[in-house]
Amino acid sequence: MELRHQGGRYLSKLEPRQSVLAYDYAREVNTVGELDALATDPDEMRMQALLIRERLGPLAPGHLLLHPLPGAVYADSGNFERCIHLWKYALEMQQGHLEPLSPMTSSSFLSFAELFSYVLQDRSKGALAPPLAFPDLMGVLSRGVREVERALLHRKDPVADGGGAQFAKALAIILHLLFLLERVECTPEEEHQKRQAVYRLLKCNPRGRNGFTPLHMAADKETTAVGRYPVGKFPSLHVVHLLLECGADPDSRDYDNNTPLHVAARNNCPLIMRALTEAGAHMDATNAFKQTAYELLDGRLLAKATMQPFNYVTLQCLAARALDRHKVPYKGFIPEELEAFIELH
């Protein structure tokens, strides 16, 4: 500041952009006197640091990294609204300047999910936490779906191109946000908005580890472990229902030919298995190891007794399995749609 005014000449700065909510509409100081007046206010000094770094441009050291730090300070002090505004602004800048699936962007999404979970848990315990608005979660969910779209546009198969861990993490965080959205009241219009975002996600046909679709992941307990702090709990019947209602394929396959039904069975979740079969999943579909979902259920648990496969198997399914078992040639002799049905079994 002193150098700017040295010799009686003022070295002018770039014209300030319009004030933003994330910085509480703060403006950068221009004189030593203005700076001295703010020196005893840590909050104002943090805003000045952010304003200066933004003026220096996105290539300034630590520019994009600095934003989450003061946001965390506000979260620790219980000022969640201010934290959310700062983190949203940081996320917008990260998606505008960084490549898709950047570790920094993924970290921002995870921070949002953990913060939202913390606020909702506080309110459920009767704490005086501020209400979490639907637009806050929905805005982050939409940006999460956008990140998946950007990644697939940038690289047709992020998993095969070496970005598998970050891509799977992005999908898991989106599922956790859907889990949290169940606990937030919304209008019919907002519910439609949420389902539109889910439809956009499914339309991309994204794949996580081992070729898992979002439906596979929603039925898998491994999806629960997404960060250091708990967010959602999986398998999640609610998220499975939501994905199915938005068009998820109940017979989709991973790289080992497991359907979501196989994953639900391996996790001993009869309620999710029932939801999948009611949506059209085939109980007798086999994976690459010729195992059906029923065969993967733990025989020691009640789940196996409550799921009787013959309640869900049709005559068509039995015929398809007979063709496969007796090695009857069928390719080229029947419609392709029927070939796919037989291969499913």
C-alpha cells in the first residue's frame, strides 16, 4: 500500500468488479488509513485478502485454495450461511478455471456434503442450527452433475483414462447429496427440479469403480465411506427408489456382469432387492461367475428366507436359462432383443 503512494504518485489498481455476496459486498481498500481502520477486524481482513487475490487473477499462488479456508472459519463459529456463500463462490471459480475432477474441486464438493450433514444432524438433535434451504443443496447437486458431464465431455471414459478414483468419488458425493435432500422439505416444483438433475446424471451413463452405475453404488455399503466424517448411510432404499423413478436401468451390468440386484444381495438388503425386482430386475440374471443374486445372499440371515426366487421368475426366464444350459444355438435365428434377454440369464 505504501509503495502504491510512494513519491506522491498513486499506482492505480484495476477497476473493481461488482461487489459479491460471498465477500459480504466488501470493497478493496485504497489508502493506508482505510487499511488501518480494518486492521482490528479479522473478518474484514480476511475479505481484503480474498479481494486482493482475486484481483491478481486465477494464476496467483493460492488463489483458488484460499476461499475454503475462511469458509471453514465461519462454519466453526456456527455462521453456516456465510460459509455456504463463500464455498459456492469458490466452487464456481474452480469449475471455471480448473480441469474436470480436479482434487481441489472434489474436496469442495465433499466439504459441502459434510457441512450439510452436520447442519441437518444438529437440527435433528434440537440444536439451534439455521434451517438448511433446498436451493443450497440443489445448487451443489446441480454443480456436481455438471462436473460429471464436464469429465465425460473432456474424457470419454474417465475411469479408463486414469481418473477413476476422482470420478467414483464425485458420483458417491452426488449420491450422498441425494440422501441428504430427502431430509429437506421441498415444493412439488423443487422435487421436479431434483428429479431433472438425477435424470441428467443417468443420461450420462456414468460408471464408477468396476463399472458400477449410480444404482449399483446406491445398493452398496462401500458408498458410505466417502470422507473423514459421516454423511449418508448406504445401501439407501430412498436413493434406489429415486434413481429407479428417474429411469435407472435395474438390469444394468458392471464389469463382472453383476446387476444392482447382485450388489444388494451381497449386502443382504431384501428391501432393496424387492424394490429392484418390482422395477423389472431379473432375479435369475447371472453374473460372469454364473451366480444369481439369490445365491449371493447370506444363508444364515433372514433375508434369504424372505426372498423366494420363484416368486419373481417367469416362464420366459426359465426358457432362456434352458437355452443357455443346453447350449442351444440361437444367435442369428431370433430377434436381437431376444438375444439380449437370453444373455441376461
